[in-house]
Amino acid sequence: MPALIDPDARLRESFLAAAAEFRADVSYPVPWYVTDIDPLALTDPAAFSAYVDRVLRERDEATPRPAHFVPMTTLWWADGDQMLGRLAIRHRLTPLLGQSGGHIGYDVRPSARRRGHATAMLAAALPVARSLGITDALLTCLDTNIGSRRVIEANAGRFIGMSGPKLRYLVPTGEFRQPKGRR
């Protein structure tokens, strides 16, 4: 059964396969965290372990980061040794994130899409966001991204307006309930 887990070096092969899928998918923008890595360098187990450690340290307020980055908790959606997706919870918002990024971003690898993973990932992430002090998580998506709209709305997202081509939603992080839709 898929679940949100902390990034784990044992998923190296699956992570790299997912990154390759994202890069090959011409119908969807490549997620920033995939463009941020060197897949050839990460084939080395020690380099991948160092990458995982860096991602885990991003949660800590004291970790040095570029000025426009905020602490964030990255979780992987995995089923056994298979990485199916990735989700990041930003602990706070900058003015830019408040308009077009939001608290939570998620991606499902192309070969695992349209199976309800994104809806389940977001539902599983809401209590984590709550534990970080986020009562209503801001989520955004392009107005053309019908799948993401459905994921957000299935998790009780309330439309609050637009910022350019982005739809903006508030999703309550309290009182967990099963989302509507597929699993």
C-alpha cells in the first residue's frame, strides 16, 4: 500500500527512474526538483545518500538556503521500493509563494498517474502540514491543470481566486477525512 515516507537512499534506482520519466514526458513540465539534480552523479550510492541527507536537512530552519527558499518537508510517495511521487510542504510562504506556489506541491511520476495517487498523497500530507502549524494550506495550480484541480477539490479545497494563470485554493489541514474519488 502506498504511503508518504521520508526520502530514503534505498529508493535510489526508483527515484532515478522516476526522474528519467519526468524528463521524457513532453506533455508535462519537468518538476523543479528533477531539473535541480544531476542524474548521472546520483547513480553513485554515496552521492545519492548525500542528496537524501540534503533534502532532509531542508526541514531545519537553521539550514543555509538561498534567500527565496523557505524550510520545507519533502516526502516521497512510495509503495515498497517503488517511488511513485514526491510532495513538498513549505513551512511558510514568501510573497511570491503566496501568489503562485503555495504551501504544498506534488508530482506523480508519469507511469503512476491517473490512479488516485495525487489525491491520496495530498490527503496524507494534510496532517503533516497541520503539525507544522499550517491550518489552511494554500495550493495553486494552472487553470488548465484539470487533474490537479480535482485533487485539490477532492481534499476540500476552497477556491479563493486567481493569480495570473494560477488558481488559488485553501485546503483545511484539520479534521482528517477520506477524500472523494479514486484510490
